[in-house]
Amino acid sequence: MNLLELKDISKIYGNVKALQDINLEVSQGEWLSIMGPSGSGKSTMMNIIGCMDKPSNGSVILDGADISKESARGLTDIRRDKIGLIFQQFHLISYLTALENVMVAQYYHSMPDEKEALEALDRVGLGERAKHLPSQLSGGEQQRVCIARALINYPMLILADEPTGNLDEANESIVLDIFKQMHADGRTIIVVTHDPEVALQAQRTVVLEHGKVARIINNEQDTGR
Amino acid sequence: MKRQTMYLRMITSSLVRRRSRLLVALLAVAIGATILSGLVTIYYDVPRQLGQEFRSYGANLILVPAGDEPSIDRDTAQRAVDLIPKDEVVGIAPYRYETLKINEQPTVVAGTDLEGVQKASPYWFITGEWPTSSKSVLIGQEVADLIRLTPGSSLTLNGTGAEGQAVSANFTVSGIVQTGGTEEAFVFMALADLEAMMGDSGKLNVVECSISADQDDLDKIVKNISNNVEEVSPRLVKRVTESEGTVLTKLQALVYLVTVVVLLLTMICVATTMMAVVAERRKEIGLKKALGASNKSIVIEFLGEGLFFGALGGLLGSGLGFLFAQVVSMNVFTRAISFQPLLIPVTVVVSIAITGLACLLPVRSATDVDPAIVLRGE
């Protein structure tokens, strides 16, 4: 069953065609990578899938509903209820502790629950660092807080933008292990990345070039997984 | 945890952990509230202060005989004086005038309550001393120059008594009075001394009253006396009362103007700071919107922060404002100012309102932040 379908998606900024006739299906529980050089349309595609932008043409079907014509308010609601976002820059709120950063997502979603937020931090190995401010955490720890925040509301789709882009090898490995665990738990994950090693962890890799899907690689077939 | 608890936690964390930027806004609100509270305190206290200040310029109400009567009966005068609220009376000086001679020079002699004169006319400048015993007199500077008298000199007054009899008495000059007015041509003595010399008592020609009240209250007193004591004609000393009214109006207008300007400056300062805060926190706003925060949530959070330091600044300002008003009052009027407890809630509410207004535009711009642009780092 498909969780996400992109049908003939185009995005045009003035004279620039950022995306052209993109067609893509992502099934429930799938781990998909999106790769491509700078300017290939990765960010535009992520923004459209993440309900932060609307396509100029085509339709986006998420969980059976066409969201391409939704108002800004409607997209905010979908983003809040169905999507968990993980960023390369972590984007933690500097004046809130790790625990409070996770609870912020609960606050906008429904009801803050300190115990549940603490459990989420525990799952990414940061239970002991819950009361620390982002400035007191390493890059890897901040990314794990970001992951705990993305997971706290049980979103149907995890969207990660270069999740290991700012991490050293050791932390990259920790974060990828968490992604593997999320996948094993049945989460649907879309990762935008420059790193072939990270892309390879997904089941499929979509390669974008000049705003178009250049090819789709089935990593499981290629690696014999 | 309740949503309100998390909301307060977010607001207070932002204020406490990002205090450097918000301290500027807090300072702006506190200074604005201080000036507001201080000036309003002065605004309401100025009439009292100025009233007391003007009382040093002498009587502002005189009681004279009604119609063609030459004098007022002392009991009648007392009935009129009794109609003036006791707490507003600064000093009452009854006068009886007689023309007597010093060295064959006709001179106006005034018998009065010398203690009452000191209160009603504190501007009199005395060389020597006020009379403290009977048979002592104050003489005006003109009389002293004419007869060549100094404090400690003796003088003999003679003339015609109430029954037409010749009267004569010796007095000691205790002091010489300078007022810059007609008083410098008079001799002043205790009313009892003059009555003893003239051989009758109970007659007054004028009663000078110094009253701490504004124009409206004085008008009411005049009306009350006119209606209840027909034998007395109360008259306001317009020179004093009108000057007081004019100065008061101008001072209050100035205070009002300065208050409005200060409030506007406070608003501009808070709005500018909040604009900077919003610009500085575009990424945070973008993130919150990406996490699903509605525009309403963003507005409530920023407004909450603004109103919080608005209230805090107002509270600080109401205390500092009293100190400010006290310093101004001590320096300008050399009198302590009275504390107005009502001013605390008023200052806090006004500060919150001003901060709220100042935050509207910056907060509105916060809702325009596009999460996609911000998260891309553009």
C-alpha cells in the first residue's frame, strides 16, 4: 500500500523549473533515499513532500488524500499530524533543554507529556542528557534529540534532510543505527542525502538531475540484501 | 503536563535564558513606566504642592463688610471663617485699622492676630523680631524711614478713641516689616493692644484668609459664605488665585505632553527591540511552524513574552516612578510627595497595553516567516 504518491509534479520559480514531471510512489514502511547534485531539486522535493511548499502542477497523495491544493493552514495541520522532520542543522531551540525541545513537538501536536518525551530521549540514548541545553550537547547528541522530537508524535512519514551531514563517522553510525531501528519498527522514511553510504542504507534510491528523476536504484537488489 | 504549563515554561525559558536582548526591551518599558508613573504622581500632586507654594504669596480670600458697613462684628466674622473647611485653612488674619499719629504724622495702625499673619503672609520679611509681648509693634519700612526708628526704639501713638476721647500709649518697635506693598506704610500690633487703646472691641475691617484649595473649591467657599453670612462679603484675591490656576494648567499640560511623548518613545523602543527579536529568531519561528505551530500559536507566544516583560517593566516602573516623583518634588517644591497605591495597577496595565501595541507589528511579521525558506538557511 502506498503512503505517498507524487503524480506529474512540477515546481516552477519564475523561469526556473526546479522540478519537472516527477512521478514517485513510496509504500508504507519503505525507506527511500533521494540523491542528486546541488540544484537537482532535492530541497524543493523535500519541501513539497514535507508540506512546506506546494507544487506548481501535479498532485501529492499522502495517506490517500490529495494535499497539493491544501491551504497553508491545512498543510500546517498535515505536517503536524503526519510528518516528522529531521534536519541537517538539527534546529533545536537554543533556550529549551533537550527534554523541552521534544515536548515542543507534543505541545503543537496535542498535549505535552514529560514522561513520554523522556522515554523518547531514552530510546535515542539521551535519557541522562534530558536537562541539558543544546549548547551543552555534541552534534551527534543534538541530532538524536532532533530524531526524538521527530518521532514523538508517531508520524506516518519521517522526512530527513541530510541527517548525517554535520556528523563525524562515529555519530553518523549511531544515527544510522537509529534509522535502521525506525525502519525495523515499520516507519516510512525518506532521506535526502549527498552521501552514497547513507543512501545505500535505504531500500531504494531516487537520483534527481536537473529537476527530473534520472534513475531509481533498488539497493536491496544491488547489494543482495 | 497541561498546555498552559508548557506555554509558561517556554515563555519563561525564553525570557530567562535569552535575557540580554529582552533586558533592553524590559529596560525600555521600565524607564517608560517610571516616567509615566512619576509624572502621573506629580500630575496629581502638583495642585496640592502648588497650592501650598502659592500660600506663601499671601491670602487668596478676604472677608470685608457687606454693603456700606464700615466694619464686621468679630462673632460674625468667626461664623464666616467657620464655613471654611478646617483642613484647608493655612492661616487667618483679622485686621482692624485705625488712623493714629506718631510725632504728629498720621499713620495707619493695624491690630491683628500676629500669629495668624505669620501663617497667612509668610512672605513678610522682618528685620528684628515678631512682637512676642503686648506693647510691642511691627512698623513698616516706610514708617521706619520716615520717623527714623529701628528695632528696640520706642514710639508714642496718640489719637482719638472710640468715644471721642484722646488716647495715647507708648510701644516698643520689635521689628521692621518689608513686603513690597502697602503694608510698609503701616504699624502692626496685637488686636487686643489696639482695642485696649481705642477703648472698644469686637470690630474688624477685613479678615485675610489663606486657604489651600483650587479655584473651584474657593468659589464654593465664597458662595457658601455669601449665602449664609449676609453681613460679610467674601472676595477672592484674583491676582493670586488666577496665577495659581494659570500656572497649574500650564504645568499639567506640560506633564501630559511629556507623558505622551515618553509613552510613544517607549512604544518605538519596544517595537524596534521586538522587531530585532523576531529577525533574530526567524529560524526558531520557522522551526516551530515546521513542527506544526499555527500562526495563532506564534502570535500568542511572542505576545506572551512581550506582555510578560510589559507587566514586569510596569511593576518596576511604578516603584521607581514614585522615587522619581519624590526626587522631583523634593527638588522643585522641597516637599515630600504622597504615594498613590492605585498608580501601581494603573502603571502595570498601561505598560502591558503599550507593550502589546508595540508588539503587534513585530508579531505580525513573525507569522510571515516561511518555514521552508528559514530551514534552508536563506
